[in-house]
Amino acid sequence: MRISIPEEKKFVHEMIMPIRWGDMDAYGHVNNTVYFRYMEQARVEWVTSLGYDVAPGRESMLMINGFCNFYQQLSYPGELILKTALGAIGKSSVDIFTTMSLTTESEVIAAEGGATMVWVDLTTNKSAPWPEHILQKLR
């Protein structure tokens, strides 16, 4: 089953990431779990590019679900272009999507996925509305 990524989304970040030898499994390709780490790193790079720290304080953005559609096997050596886009922004959540392509075949999507992130008050462990300063940057 593939999960569709909406057409309506806002591109917010792009980065290059090397495929590491240790990312591969016994079958000689990047292990499926590593694609989620690539998407995580893309989200971290985007958040830090906004001037925020990803280390949790009293509030933080936490992932409540994630998915990945695999289209092409990846292997070492190689470099990926990770493109991040925002989908729907809710009262306390946002959908974030990432596409992955090899730098040598940038027009071919190797994988794409997403995550729903929620703003959480870590003292109560409950979702909270976006602070205005973050909501302004999301918009």
C-alpha cells in the first residue's frame, strides 16, 4: 500500500546527504529503516535552519506517525537530495513530507515519505496550540 502525498504543499528546505557504507544491510542496499533516519535528519536540518534547537525543553515538536514509499533501491556510494515540504497545518500539528533522489538522477524519486508532527507541552504530555512565533514561520 502506498500513501499518497498531497499536491498542495509548500517547499521549505533542501539538503544533500551522503549514503554511508553502514547504511546498507546484508542484501547490499540501504536498509528500509534508514530511509526514516534520512527523513528525520531532513526535518532536523529544516528546524535548525529556522533558528530553533531540536533538544526538548518544556515544549517540543514530536512525531506521531510516519510513512515511506520505496521506489528504488539505494546503495553506497551515493549522495541524496532530500527535499522537505509542509502540508496541512493544524491547530497543533503539521504534515511534513520528504522526497529522496540521488544527486546523479535528481529527477528520479527513489523514495518519499512523511510524518505528522505535533506541538506538545512536555510537562503535561499533551498537545498544545502552536506558539505564534512558530506558526508564523510555518505559514
